[in-house]
Amino acid sequence: MGDHLMNGPQEFAGLAAIVTGGASGIGLATATLLAERGARVACLDLKPDVVEPLTGFQADVGDDDSVRGAVGRAAELLGGIDILINNAGIGAQGTIEDNDDEEWRRVFEINVFGIVRVTRAVLPHLRHSARTRPGKAAIVNTCSIAATAGLPNRALYSSTKGAVLSLTRASAADLVHAGIRVNCVNPGTVDTPWVGRLLAAASDPAAERRALEARQPTGRLVTAEEVAAAIAYLASPLAGATTGIDLAVDGGMSGLRIRPRN
């Protein structure tokens, strides 16, 4: 018991997981946490620069052949797949008027159709896991507070995340009798490389950061590690009664209505 407490929880021992977009930000934090808790983890990314115990596979979620090839190689190396974390995605800014059709298609291709492609490729492995190891198969999608709150200048991005939320719920209904749980996390503004690039492009990065921090009742950005902890909970066999939900990790943004500080 002493060793278990020293090493932390190991609820993923013996399980295999794939994390898309696993080489940076929320994906890397999630892959690292799952590995720390006992999982064998493969990271699918355009630039899969990861270190042991993680294994990287180059994959473009915008291309079905690339996805199927990477999933096949990862499944062979891992000895199957029990858990899928659909985290790969791209950002977008602008009102409904600010992006042309090509940009709308590009962002949907990655944020929505990317999840479709990876999930389709992984499902045979998850079904096998559910048959041979009941209670272990799970999918967690990275959604966003943008799916449930109207944010200014985010029409395109919010539309894709709204689709991810609906896809999560529908997939949970389709797969519940197969023994595969499907959930998503809704992060607020997370301190990731993408947000860093947004801030760098702002006319006043310091002021923009303060505005993003103030938007969340906690008064700070969410960390990638905090989102990873929520993803790990939803993916864990310990959450066996949880499916079809969206878990907010947003500093209280979705549910709290607090008075401004004096």
C-alpha cells in the first residue's frame, strides 16, 4: 500500500491509450498523466516529438489514410486500444462575416471531421476492448466553453465545438450498449501555445491577457494540467457510470455570475 500511495493512482495500468494532438498543450499534459497512471500511450500529431514513456506517430487528422495508418501502427505497438482522447484541433477567430467558405471548411475538417476520422478508425479496437475487458473502453473529446456560451469574435470556432458537443452526446447514445463510454471536456481559456500565439498577435498582449483572465471568475487562465486531470477522470474505469456528459473546466465561467471586484 505504501508503494501505491507513493506512486499515485494506477487506474490505467494495463490499458492502452491514443491521444491526438498529443505532442503539446492539453494533449501532451493528458498523455503524460495517463502514462504516469499506468497507461501505454501513443501520441498522434503532425509533429510527434515526444519522449519516453510516450510514443509518437505522425498523423494528419484531416486525411483519412494518414489517420488509419497511424492508428493501425499504434494499435500494433500498444497491443490494442482501450482509450481514445480526441484532442487535435485548431483555433479560429472572427464573426460570421470574417471568414470565407474555404476557412470554414478548413477548421471543420480538423475540429469535427478529424474526430470522426480518428474515432471510426479506433472503434474496432474499442469494441474489442469492451468485449474482452468490460468497463475499460472510453472516448473523451476535447470540446470548449465556446460550445455552450456565446463568445464574441468566435463564430467559426464556436460552431465547430458545438458540433463536437452534439457528436459526443450522439456517439454516447450509439455506443452505450457496446460498452464504450463517450464524454467531452469543455475547457475555458487555457494557457497553451495557441493562446500564446493569439496574445503575441494582439496590439497589446498584456492587456489582452488580462482580459482573458478576467473573463473567468477565478481570475486566471486554466492550465493544461487541470484539463488533463478532467480528461483522465472521464477516461478512467473509475468513471464507469459517466457517459454523454460535457465537463466544464473553465474557472467557473459557464455557471457562476459573480460581482466584479472593487
